[in-house]
Amino acid sequence: MTATSTADGATRLPLSFNQEFLRMFDSGDESGPFGPRFHMVGVWRLTGPVDLDHLRGALADVVERHEPLRSQIIREAGAGHQRVFPATPPRLDVRECPGVPVAERARRAQELRREIEAGTLDINELPHLRAVLLRFDARDAVLLLQTHHTATDGMSMRLLARDLAAYYTARKDGTDAGLPPVRPYHEFVAWEREQAASPATARSLDHWRQKLRGARLTALRTDHLKSAGLPSVTAAYRFTVGADLVSGALALAKDACCSPFMVLLAAYYRLVHRITGATDVVVSTHTPGRANGKFNDTVGSFFNFLPLRVDLAGCADVGELLRRTRATCLDAYAHDIPAIQLFEALPDLMSLAMRDDHAPVTFQVFPRANALEEDEGDPDAGTPAFSEIPWQPQSAPVVSELPDGALWTLSFEPSGEAMGNLMYRTDRFDEATVVRMADEYREVLRELLAEAAAPVARAA
């Protein structure tokens, strides 16, 4: 991999495979993955005093540490490239909200989330990070971080919060941040390109050619044709999956030697079969794309697209469904390679999803909160504690843009429930359709758990 310097102080580098994957959906600067609505939003409660100078400095430190926040993707003909610029301070908007009752503050935080989700972030402006501080009083505030999705993924948002808290403390105390060394994103790009030419990748490509022979990604019929040219807006329908269903799914996963994702995916397979009648089902999901643990502290867009094919024909009971689902997932995980390589090897895989009257739908599950999502801080010593504020089950008419179709996300909550976030393009699906799908999913999951109440053969 070759890096070159340009007259404006930037460093020119190749794109990652993830960035090349996003280019497949490029629809210009006004929409799609390179448009102003393809962004991510994270919200944290800050308990303890917040010094604005320390916060601004810590934000600048984060931009210096993580090069994707200061990289510009150049989408020229051919391979394209990215240019890494010297760090510049991100914007911090401070909103003073004195007098807001404690009972109202959580609602205000969600209002801020919805406001920023409905807003924009220009990909041509660096850095790809904006912060908003909503301050209720001297010891209670909400911090929102907004990034462009081409520069970050879900794990990156939690890394940003962790690093920001560490840099804030370091500036306050005049000490080192104590963060682990970070490998820059361009080293990951070099590593994955080396892997692309490896015998292991060649074997994985052969595997996928066999596994997906004759397969098409299972897409859903849409309410509106793509050719109708309706305004491109992504909305979110948010709902809860009750604690009884979640606990039942967790228990079934343990009994069947499956992960919770596999159980929830099995229910989704049944839902897709109910909607489409298909028995050869290929569902897409996202994986973290961080197979090389050396980059676990690196911010960037790593996520990968993974097709999961299962044959539902002759699937007599829940035990058999789970065995097939488990085998499909484990098989796919063992051959997880960049999606762009899959599409090059299997050009017909997306043919149904690209039809005028169909659209792709992706299904993913997030685990319970982990240590990256909270920093205890030391409020008494002047360092605020960071705690992530999750989604609330309130739908939103405008959120971060999807390139097409819909995206299911189920995330486990400390309450024992699961939060559902069904994002969908309103130029493809009506709200009534996605509400019905969410209702039917809970119904299918309940039926699956009831069917499994009888002894289930272990998925061995």
C-alpha cells in the first residue's frame, strides 16, 4: 500500500473494502452513504462538573488520535482514495437549560437525539465529528456526539466516548490519558488488502461460491417502486420486545447451544417465510468486521455485510430450525470476508434486491451494554461520569439515511426487554407495513418459544 503527501498537507491512501462497499450505493453528495444524512448519533449522560475548555481540548485530542475523523473520501473513477488531513478542532455547541425539572431531563435528552438524527453532517467538512452539550445544571448534562457513518461504526462511537473521557481526565489532572496504543485505520486497510490475496481468502471465496450457488438475497416486495422517484427519507419505527419473550429466547438459546442472535434470527427466518413464501432464504446481517484484534481500539468504518442462507424446506420443528440456523451462522462466521469480494465473485446475489419492486432488509442484534459504554469518572474530584443513554421506544420520522430498504436492530436492555429499531426508507415502505412486520415478528417469536416448550433436541 502506497501513501503519498499532497500540497495541502494531506496524506493520500487507498480506500478500505468497507468504503469500497459503500461506493456501490453512491448516489451523490445529497443522498446515500456519502450524503449529509448518513451519520451516527450517540448520547451520554454526564454526571459531575464539566469544564468546557477541558471538553474542547479532549474532543480535539480524539480527532488527533483517530485519522478517519479527519479523512476525506475521494470518489473518483476507478479505485478512489482517501486523504488524511492534519487534525482540526471539532465544533462544540453548548446549550444551557437551567430550571428543567429532573423528571423532564430524560425527555429533553431524547428530544435532542431526535433533533440531531433528523439533521445533517456534511461529508465534505472536516472533522467528521460534532458535539452538542445540553447542560441542565453544574453537575448534570447530556453530551451528544454526531459522526459521519463513513468514518465510524457502532463500536467506534463507544470508543470515542471512552477516549473522550480519558482525555478529559488527563487534561484536568495534567496526566497521561492512559489509553492503549491505537493502530491507525490505514494500517487496517493495508492488512485487509494483504489478506485479500491470501490462500485463506481464496478458500473462503470458493466456499461462498458453493454455499450461495443459485442464491439470491431474499428481498421484500415494497409498497412503492424505486422508479417512482419519491423523496428519499429514512424513518425509524421503535418498539419493545417484552421481557417474557427475551427471557424465553435466552433460555432457548442456552438449551439449544445457540447464541441469542441465532434464536432471534430463526424467528426472523420464519417471518420472512410467512411474508414471501420462500423456503430458500438468504438474510443479510452485519458483523463487526474486526477479525484482527489489533484494531479493537481503532475508530473507523469496519462493519461487514454477511449473507446467511438457510433451507427451511422439511424443517419439521424448532430444534431442526435452530440446528440449521446455528450451522449457517457458524459456517458464515468462519468465512467472513469483505462484502465487496463476495459481490465481485457472486454478481447475481443482489439481483432480486435491486429490482424496482423489491428492497433488501438487514437483520442484526446488539448484545447487552458493555464496559465501553460507561466511564465511572470521579464527580467529586471534578471528572464527570459518562453513561450511555439508550434509545427510547419512540418512533422518529427522520433518522440517519439507509442506502435502500430497511434495517432491523434488536438490542438487549438492562430492564430485560429488547429494544427494536426498524429503520426504513419511506420511498419504499409505508409505516403501516413496518408496524405490521414488527407485530408479526413478536407473534412469530412467541409461537416459536411456545413450540419449543416441549423438549428440544440440542443443536449439536
